[in-house]
Amino acid sequence: MSTFTPFLWLNGLARERDWLRERRDALCPLLPTALLTAGLALVFAHYLFLVTGYTGPDGLCEGLLWATNLSWNVRLGRWLMAWTRQASLSIVMPALFFAANTLGIALASLLLADLWQLRSRWFVAWTCIAFAVAPALVWQALVVHLTLSFALSMLLAVATVWLAFCQPSPFRFVLAVICMAFSMGGYQAYVGIAAGLTLLSVMLACLRTEPLRPALLAAGRMLGVGVLGGALYFGITKLEQLRYNTTMADYCGADQISLGQSLAQLRPSLAHAYGDFFSYFKMETGHIGTWLWRLLVLTAVFGLVCRGLALVKRPVYLALLAVCTALLPLACNVIDVIAPDVQVDRLMSYPLQFVLPFCLAVWALPAAPRVNRLTRAVGTVLTALVCWLFAISATATYRTVALSYEYVGTLTDSILNQVMADPDYTADNRLLMAGLPDETRVQDANALYWYSQYQRSPLFWGGTHGILDCWPTYLYDYHGFNAGGVTLAEYENIVSSAEFAAMPVYPQAGSITYFGDILVVKLEENPPQ
């Protein structure tokens, strides 16, 4: 009789409530450890950023103090970014980087510990440290106005896999679909986190020789979650673009992405994704790939030695482990398959931050008590070494960026002193910095540069965007100087004129000249046009 009751759904809600309470009771005792470790590790690795607040060109021009251009986020398909910026009234608070990431890292570590059944302070603490010093977080600091969206998207990606792999129910499946869609709405590349974490979870089940049916069913649910979550994401994207009366931007080919186009270019895209995956570990940028690769090799050797005999006796486990390992580069680099024209050093850093916790899980594989203590100790030492090197790379990155700011600040002070001393200059005049500062000059003597993860121009975009967008923003935010607006047409007319060509380059005499009401400072012989 109870089977046909109209209140049957209440029984389901009661089961979900009981399940959530079980998870709360299991994970809440670990929460203080997670929060404390995450907070301390963030301060240790990102101290220079938290003190100076220096950020990259995106942060400078789009949200150093005040987040602008919400429609651009929607045009990129990142509507959750626009929502989170509106939630903070578009005011950028550097302290939010610390608060959002402390909470996000702590919660993601707890979910990962529950997912991999490693509910111990040892695993949670080291996972928090690994996330806090990860190269991905350095990239996030360099676009500080998007901190809340990035932290939320990562947590939602982990929650998606956690919900898909836990005991199945319709409620959890629907919630996983929603988490997947919103994670992509914050940053599409985080789908690589969900895909990579799915394969890592199956690989861990193989190494533990656990029953494969639950893991494979969970992976199948995750595939369904990905498809439905992607569909929900595209639906919300379309609605938001209609609300903003805009379309997808022509950025890395985003406006050209379609199922037919992806299938047509699948073969070269797969080769490109594998190539980018392995090139990541050979890049000299920050040397982070080299350090991570060594840990991976050592962990793989240990895993085979520790579990090799058990896997040889179970060829199905060995075969599935081999397949997952072969697919892992594609899962981590899934965005590279869809849109090959991307920055692999940045996008690969997001899913690969889960490699360190996976290595910890492998080093903690069940064994005799003495052996288990020894392997955990070895795994901890190796993980600590890589985390230490990551923290050094983060410090080198922030100092490299700071050097560019200091160099440009010295140059700007000199120019503004001359401008303000000019008796003909009034508040009605506009100022045009015709050229970009040579930021590489200050880095030639910077011993930290080769350990920095950011080896492009740390302060200005290239081209006319750097001149017409970065310079005015920098002058206002760091020097309190309103340069006024110069249009692209005005700029092109000036730099293409014979009068401009005859001017010497600053700091020579005659390098600062009026063109109508615009005071022009010539910083390059041939400024970008």
C-alpha cells in the first residue's frame, strides 16, 4: 500500500536528509584541520600577492578595483562570472582571494577525502597544502577579479564527481548535473577537473582491486552528468546571451564550436591534446612541469611495485588501469580537444592540481602496518618537496610581476613629473602614452625570472589594447592620474603622422609634444597599430 502513496517522495527526501547527516558527521571533524591548513598554506605561498595585490593585465584592466564589462563574461559563455561579480557589487576585494580559496580548498579537500575514502587528517592536510600552492592558484591571483568564480567552479567540479560516485539516487544525479553546468558557467576549462578526477577515481579503484562494477557504474553516471550538465550549461548560456542581447565571442574559436565541427576535427585535435599534455612537463616556465613529472614517475613505479602482483593476477584490472592512464591526458585536456587554440600552460594547471592528492592516495595503498607507515612517510616527503618547489615558483612569479610594476612606476613618475611641470598642461588636456614600456629590461637581471610561471608581459596587454586600455587604467589606479580617453582613430592618426615620426623616443628632449589637446609621450619608435 505504501508503494502507491502520493507521499512516497517524502521518504526519498528523508533518505537524502539522513545521507547528508552521515556525510556531515563523517567530514565535519576534519573541517578545522582543512581550514587551518589551507589558510596557512595560502599565506605561505601567496604572501607577496596578498601584500602587494599586483595582478596581471586582465586583473589590471578588467577588475583591479572595480569589475567591468560583465557582458564580455557572458559572451565567453561564463555567465557565473557575471553573477558572482554582481553579487560583490563589482567591487574587487583582494582579501576575497584568501577567504574564498581558504573555504573552497577546505571543502574540496573534504569531498575528495570522502570520494577516495581517505578520511584522515594526514590526507586532508596535505591535499589542502597541494591545492593552496598549486600553479593554478597563481594564475587565479593574476586575474583577481574572478577569484570568487574560480573558487566556486573548482568546488562545484569536485562536488559533481563526488555526487556521481556516491550511492546513487535521482536527487544526487540531478544535483550533480546542476553542479556540472554551474562549474562550466564559471570557467569551462574546469570540465577537465571533473573528467580527470573521474578517471583518477577509477584508477584508484583498480589499484585497490575493489569491485569494478560500482566504479564503472559511477563513471557511466558521470558521463551522463557531463552530457546533461553540458546541455543545461548551453541552455543557460543562450538565455543569458539573449538577456544581454549578445552572442558568443570570437575568442579561441569559441563562436565556431559545434558538435559537427568538433567531430570533423577530432583526429588532429586528439593528437594536439596529447602533444600539449606531454609538452606541459617539458616547459621551462617555472619548472613546475619537470618537478611534477618526477613525482609522477616515482609514484607510478611505486604503484606498480606495490600492486603489480595483485594486478597481474587480475588482468581485467590491469587492462582497465592501462586504458584509464591512456585516456587521462585527454580528460585533463578536454578543452584542448574542443578548442585547440588555447594556452596549455594555464589550462593544464587546473586538472593537474589533483595529481598530488592522487599520488598521496597511491602511496597510502593498503599494506602491512610497518610498510604502510614507511610508504606514507616517503609519499609525504616527496609531496612536501614538490609543494615546497611550487611555493618557491609562486613567490618567484609574484616578485617578477612586482618588478615590472616597480619599473613602470619609476618610468611613469618621471613622465608625470615632466607633464605636471609643463605650464601649458591643463586638466582639459588628454595624455597619450604612445608605446609600451619594455618590461623585459627589468627582468634581465632578475634571477627569479626563470622560476616564474608568468613569463609574458606581466603588466600590459600587447597591441593597441595595451596602449588605449592598460595605460589609462594603470595611470588612474596606481598614480591617481586621469589621462582622459583617446579613441583608436585619434591614436592611429597621431602615430601615422610625419610629426610623430620626427619625434625622438623618451626620455630624449622633444619626446613629449602636443597634438591638439592631446599631450603625446613617444615611448617607442614604432608603436603598435
